[in-house]
Amino acid sequence: MKKITVSAPGKLMLFGEHAVVYGRPCIVTAVGQRMRATVELLDKPVFELEAPDVKVTGYKKPMDQLGVDDIPKGAKFVEMAVKNFMENVILGNEVTPESARSVDSGRGRHGDLARMTGISITTQSEFSSQFGFGSSSASTVCVIKAISEITGANLDNRAIFDLAYKTVLDIQGKGSGFDVAAAVYGGTLYYITPGKTIEPLNIESLPLIVGYSGIKADTVTLMNQVSELAQENPQMVEDIYNNIGKLVEQAKVAILSKDWTTLGELMNSNQKLLENLGVSIEKFDNMILGAKAAGAYGAKLSGAGGGDCMIALSPEEKTQAVKDGITSAGGQVIEVEASVQGARIED
Ligand code: PMV
């Protein structure tokens, strides 16, 4: 039977984390480390998954058991992506939440779609799931695009985004979908949840340096921590979100005009606001200090906080010094290409 491989990029949040969950814009860039999924249709009603990067090997279950029983952590996103594709595109059931409505385009299809009896999937990552580059969302996108291609459903990017975002929400319960947008569309995006605005910012690259803290962060835990703070102190948190939203608008202008000095200052301001939200950690504070002391335009944590990565923007001639500054603070520099292509068929 025919096979298809799709890859999708990881992501880094540049500006606007947390506030984006509450309706403010953010800016995200797709990174060169990619996730891959190879999909093959089977003529028996079985779901098979090999995902060695997340310690899933020889995982198998009947197609009618998708989404039920204990799903191993590493299999969740792929399994739920297949289940959602079956239910929403092949069987054409109602899609909730609202954001997944356009998936209805696949309703009632026959032909190859009807022949999706079983499926075998292998995923492979070019990056550690520890970095917080969004491996779960990227693999969800890869799987949905691959099944869409191999069955001839030919969902467009919007429908792939909606179905992948629904899958992430089914599992995580919350999230803005910025990571799904980066995986589908690639590039650098100005994004408003739930995909209300997905606007590519046309730039070839960004002089970004990425430092990994060595600490694994749990996004949902951090989001919950912030929402607890908002319950205790609603006005303060609302003001922070509004200020972050304003910074994002300014950052958009600075990115488009390649005004790295201003962009660096905006990164520093965004970092201060994230500190006020209580999501920075000492390790980040030191790495950021190291990067700035070595001549970076600016630096901030990237993502939910509590761990994963920080980013710095650096003049070309200071690149090595900034990397050394991050390393001296105990960080690990990760070579990353920013603003890369979105999900694509590999063969
Ligand atoms: O931790 P990450 O890299 O997945 O980023 C989370 C960003 C948040 O704004 C906190 C959540 C979200 O879904 O936008």
C-alpha cells in the first residue's frame, strides 16, 4: 500500500505568551527542527504507531477503540488526531468547538476516504521533546496532513489547522493554538486565537539565539498558575495582558522594518511583564542577564515559562559573545533557523 511522509516545523514564541490565551495577539516563528510522520493505509481495522522518540514502540489497537482506554502519553496526540480525522472528515460528524467548523468540508466523502480501514503511523523528531518546540502540535499537524493527502481528502491549511487545534484542545483542555498555526503555515506569524487572525510577517530570518534552560516546563501547569493569579488579582493581570498586547503590536512593526534595536527593547519589556506574571525562573534571569551583558539587543523567556527555552536577539558581531554569556549562565545554546516553511509533503 502507498505511504506518505509529511513534516512540520517546531515553534518558538517571540512575543505575547499567556496574554494570547486571553485574546491578545502574539508573534510566533516556525523553527528549522522538524517533526515527521509517515502514514500508510492498512486493509485491516487496526491503528499502529511507532514513535520511538517518545518511547512508543509496537503500539497497536483496533480502530474502533481509538481514544478509549489508557493511551500512553507519547501516543495521545497522534491517536486523537486519527480519531478526529475519522469522525470529522470521514464520517462527517459535527465538530466542536466552534473553531473547527470549516472541517465540515470533508463531510460525506467516499472513494479513498471510505477505504481508510486501518492505519500505520511512524513519527520521528529532529528535536528533543524536552525543548518545548511544540513536538506534540507538530506531530498532530503532520498526521492530519498526511492522512488528508493519502485519502485524497485534500484538506486546505485552514481545515488542517482547525482539526489539529481541536485535537490539541481535546487533550490539553486549553491553549491558544499558536503552535498549531506555526506548524501548519510556517514563517513568522502574527496570531490571534482561535485562529481569528493568522497573518504571515514577511521576513527571511531573525538574528535569534536560543538557550535551553535544561528544565522541563509543563505548559498547562504554568497556564493554570497564571489563571490562579488572575483570580486573586484580576485587575493587575488584565493590565499585564493589555500591556503585552501593546508590545506585540509594536514588535510587529519592528520586525517588519528589521529594527532590531527596538525589537530587543520590546523583548526586555515583555520579559519584565512575564516576570510580573510570575513565570520566569532564576535560571532564565541569569541566562538573560548573560546574553544582555554580552551585547544582545534584548532577551526574554519563550513559551509558558518555568523552564524550556529563552531567546536573545543579537547583533551579528556579538553572536559568539552572547552564546558564551548564555552558556556561562548554565544554558545550552541550540542552533535554530527561524521563520522556516510550514507543513509539507516529503515524498
Ligand atoms: O510553553 P509553550 O512553548 O508551549 O508556550 C505556551 C504559550 C502560552 O501562551 C502560555 C499558551 C498558549 O497556548 O498560547
